[in-house]
Amino acid sequence: MSEPELLAAEHYEAIANLFAVAFNAALDPALWRWKYAPGHRIGWGIWQQTPAGRRLIAHFGGFIRRAWYRQKPIMVLHTWRRHGRTDRCQPSCPA
């Protein structure tokens, strides 16, 4: 396995394949375009080397946005947090 690597739009096919395996559903290209606007980094991935080549086995993504902290601009990553049962994800769950 690799160390976590930044992913970009050119990794769409690998992420879509991983999504299909994990959720037994196709990744909607419209959702992809909405969440990951062109030109933005789209999270981190871990790859496994196989005889057929590299295969994405994990993806952690979120919304990268500009924000202000103590009167200074910063970049933030909005992610989904798990709360309660591990099979349910909800945005902005209380800590």
C-alpha cells in the first residue's frame, strides 16, 4: 500500500470504481462535478499495487473552501463526520 496521496480530477475513474464497490451503486457524475469543482484537490487516496497496476483502496474527500480565522484567510476542508451507528453519515453532526 502507498502512503496517502493527494487526488485530483484525473483520478475520477479510480474513485468511481471504489465508490461502486463500497456502496454497490454508481457515482453520479453530476454529484461529482458539484462536490469537486474542476481545479480543486479532491481529497486523499491510498493505492495498492496489483499485477494489473495500481488500485485505489481508500478515499477521504471533502469540500475545500476559503474561510477567515482571526482576521486571516485560511483554507478549510469540510468533511462528513460519523455519529452514532457507523453505517450512517450525516453532515455537521455534533461532536
